[in-house]
Amino acid sequence: MRDHMFTVQEVEALIHRGDGLLLAGQEPLLRRLPRGNWIGGTIPYFMAGEGGIVDHERIFVHELPFGLRCQGVRRYGSGDIDRVYADLPADGFGVIIMPATSPVHLAFALGAPNFDQFAARPLVGWVSGVHLDDLGTKSPKVFDGTTGEALEEKAVVMHVSVPKGKVAELGVLNIFREGNGPAINFLSSGFSAKEVEVDGKRQNFAQYIKKNGLDTRLPLVADYCGTPINVSYQAVDDANGEVFFYAPVYAGMPYRHAAPVGDYVTEFTSQLPKDLGQRTAFSCNCILNFLYSNLEGKKTANIACPITFGEIAYQLLNQTMAYVTIDSV
Amino acid sequence: MQVPPATHPSWSDLLTGKKAQQPAFMAARMFIVRCRMELTKNKFNADEVRKSAAQLRDLYVKNADCPSVKQDLATLLS
């Protein structure tokens, strides 16, 4: 397994080499880096060679493997993020990082499936965050390495070209499946909900969760033609009868509360496609999997990646590992 | 491998759910779900289905080298 955790000095040397780099780490570390072909986002949680870690001293590095090349870096705000798919290179893919709770994060989360050229080319990436002790005092950021700027309200996208004879493909690994409970239908799309329809009966969702003793560490799951897609619970406000999510729920899409899972690492390893570690150019996994499954100190096969506040594989995902593989044509 | 024309019934069958088999290509899965949410609103209007079928085909053309696209072309769309 390649080493992914590097000191600032070591990352400086990689940047000077000129290759495209995808970085994750604490803000003060990323601020010290020279300009170059890199993008980065703030986060101190990682799955590394030694297992799940919280690291304030080193930077996680995805070096572009397999002859992939950085074709440039673009930035998008909430006003122009709808161009993100249309701008992707015809011979490659994009890696996007956006700051959690920023306007561009919200615009992408709600609107992506309706953007021009949605899913026409692979778009993978993650939502940057902060150490959980710093929630409310520090803001998540992304970095455009070509200028060295830290950005709080923009997404950065690295355009990556794939050499002839190779092809990039996105994948997700989600251990959660729809449970046996009834379908839950939301009356409007968004990051929160008060009223839902369960078995055709309209009711308050917060009360429904309480009455049925639902474990909100398990996500809501929707069936996307065979791919289970999660929406994770952020909070249940019993006083106001409102439930908040880390990704939007969509009206017209039936959701079910996820079935319980046993041991995360066992489930994860059993679902991991063979040789994935050798074919992966980039991956990320969710902070909720890290927290709820106590992944600190544990290994998830040979997968190394940043632990993030949201994953992107075409659209925003929760409690999922997203990855891009490079295969020969 | 040839990508069938937009008029091939498999495209609209995937969109409407008439074809029960699921595509292997993840982009298609996500695109189909997005289309179904819209198409349900306009009761699967024939013009809208045709338009979405052309867009779905375009996804396959643009990603024709992907292993999952090849798999779908050989099984779902032959």
C-alpha cells in the first residue's frame, strides 16, 4: 500500500515535481504550501496505512497515478456551479472539493441532478470540514493550489485527463441497505422536513422517529436503480418537530430507514471489489462511518482516503465511500 | 460496440421502468432516477420521454469505453 500521509516539506517536494496532487489536511498546513498543480480541502480525519487516524501534523496526498494529468483547476460559486458537468474534459474526469455548509455546497446538493450535462462525465470529490471540536469556531475551506488561495464559499475542481487506452469510472461502496419498514415520502425537497407521508398517512417526521424508536445513526436509503443512496440524519428537533439532514431529500423519491448493520469493517471488507486498491485513483469516506463505527485505529482493507463531511459521485452522497477507478480499455 | 439509436425502445423502457433489469453504469442509474422524478410529474409525456431517451443515450456515447457501459450494451441494449 502506498504511503499517503506526508509532512509539509515532503508535499512541497511533490508540488515542485509538477504532478497533479489532491490534498487534505488542516488549514495551517495547507496554507504553508507553494503554488502548483494541486487542490485541497480542510479535514483532520483519514483512513491511512496504519488505519483510521486524526492527524493535525501531516497532509493526506492522492498523487495522480496511471499517467493521469492535471489539465487545470476551476472554481465555482453558487451562481455558476450549474456549469460544472458541462465544463468537464471530454477525455477525463473532475475532482471537486467544496466547503461544508457554504452556499455552493447547498446549491450543488439541491440542484446537481438538474444541471446541464449531469453525469455526462465522471465527477468525484468531497465536502471539506473541520475537527468536530472546532465546529462553529472554524470554517471549512478549500484551496486552489494554482494560486495558493483558501476559499470559504467556492468549490474547486481539478480537471484530470486520462491517457489513451485507459478509462475512468466512478463507484460507490455503501454498506447500508433499505430496511423492512414502510416507504417514507417527503412533500418537498430540501435539507430538512417536518411533514412526511408514511404508508399514505401524513404525519410529523420527528414524532414518527420518536414513536418508532428509529436509530438516526442509520441513514435513510433510496433505491437508485439498484444503487442504494443514503441521506444521513443531522439532527431531530423535537421541540419544533423538524428533522435535519446532511444531504437533501427529494420529493417524489421513496426512502426507507436503513436496516441495521453488524460490524462496519467486516461489512465493508466483504463488499469491497477485488483489487480495488490497485485500481483506485481517488477515494473518500464519510465522517459518520468513521464516528459511528469507531474507525479510529481500525483498517478498512487497503483503502486509504480522507474522511469527509460529504462524498460526491456525480451527486452528493452520505455515509458512503466514493471512488474513481482507472482501467485499461 | 455500437450504441443503439435514440429511437431504440430500450432507452425509453429503461426510463419508464418497463425494462426491469437495472443498468450497471452508475451514471445511468442516477440519470434515470432523476428523469423518472420529472417524467412522473408530466405523466410520462411521450415527447419528454423521447428527449430524456436521447440524453440517456448521450451518456452512453460519451462513456462508451467504460466497462459497465460495455456490459450494458451487451446485455440491456443489444
